[in-house]
Amino acid sequence: MKKIVLTISAVSLACLASLAHADRHPDAAERAALDEALTRAGFVSWGEIELEKGYWDVGDARKQAGSAQKFDLKLDPDTLTIVQEKLDD
């Protein structure tokens, strides 16, 4: 019986740990701050934003309206500075 309880506990903790690292979208306050930071950095539009692997991941960011050139960005979650800017292929 003790082994079963320990096994169930271990599995439960593993599940909780994986949920803690799951991607998530910004809440309203975070989204407003991210929108402001992206606009200040010169971007005019962007797609989905997720907290992924410790960074805000921004897809399809554009520096000019209607531009075909899109960027994938990573922002530091504490400072909201862009730490990676890659041209989307």
C-alpha cells in the first residue's frame, strides 16, 4: 500500500512539474506591457504571444504594415527587452 501511495505521489508531482513549464498566453496587464514594448521597438503588428521556455515568444512581428518580412522575437519576461530577433523563413 505504501508503494502505491508513493508511486501515485511521484506521478502527480511529475504532472504538476510539467504543467508549471507549459506555454501560456499573457494576461491583460502583461499583454498591454508587451504591446507597448513591441511598439517602442518599432514593430507595428504581431501574431501570437506565448511564454515559452522562460521567454515571451512573439510570432509574425512586422516593422511595416503589410510587409511580407516577418520576425520571430524572444523577449526577456522581466525587462521586456528583445533578446532575440530572427527573420521568419
